[in-house]
Amino acid sequence: MGMMSLSSVMVLVMMLLVQVSSTQYKVGNLDAWGIPVDAKVYSKWPKSHSFKIGDSLLFLYPPSEDSMIQVTPSNFKSCNTKDPILYMNDGNSLFNLTQNGTFYFTSGQPGHCLKYQKLIVSVGTYSAEADALSPSSSADADAPSYQNAFGSIPLSQKSSSSSLQFSTVVASLACAVVVGAIM
């Protein structure tokens, strides 16, 4: 095989590795994006994940009943839903994390933000500001308590574990392709 073909294979392998190492997270590991019973559900959930560029957040909700908006930090703090940065209302809203930083989300429905249906996600770095804007409570239960609009409460699971296993398999196959191309 010529050098041109080998470099083409290497580029393809690298693109595959980057693509499979990203993770799609269902927001809160919940069946639906909605008003939580426990005010800390959406403030605890992002702390258990390390979000990176290439990951995405999936907000699931009945489109006739809710929406998701991205807002500024000051609008997040005051629950001002006017002039959002981004507005999605299709019930299957996917937000791609394309840069490092802190992102602020809330429901676009009147009153939902005041009932703690809001989320702060930090990509690449820990945000002390995110902690300052999260709801506080004297009781900090280990297991979240929340309304469930679509069925039974899901078991807590790490979304990234299956992605990591899949990445390992793809990386092994990519190495075999490269070795085969060299021989």
C-alpha cells in the first residue's frame, strides 16, 4: 500500500475515534425534562459527569407542554425567560457541546424555572459560578426525587460507560486496520 493510502486510513481512523468518544447524555438521567420534586435534581446531575467538547445533551419532554431554552447567567439567576440565546420546543431537543465554558438552560414555560427546572453544565472546567447559581437546600439526599411523566423511575446509570466500552472496541479495530494497511 502506498503512503497516500496509509495516511488516508490514518485520517479515517482518527475521525472515527473522535466521533465515538463523544457521549450523548439524557438530561438528569430522567425520562423527561420537567419540574423536579426535589429542587436539587438538576444541580446534582451535572456534578456526576465530566462533559467535554463533542458531547451532547438530550432534553426529552412532551412538545405541547414544555420547551428548553439556553439563557445568560443573569437571566438564569433571575429566571428571566425573555430573549433566550436558543429556543427549542420539539420535545426531542439535542444541544451539542461545541466549546468549553458554562451553559445555562431552563424551561421556556412560565413559572417552571422558579420551580427549579433549570440546569447548568460546565464543559472542560469546573465552574464555581455554577455552584453559586444552583439551588441550595439543607437536606442533600443521595438519590434524586423527581416527577416522572413517562413511566417508572430509571435506575441510576453512567451514560458514558457504554460509550467508553464502544470506544475501546473501535480503537482496537482501528489499530487492526492500520496494521493491516501497513503490511
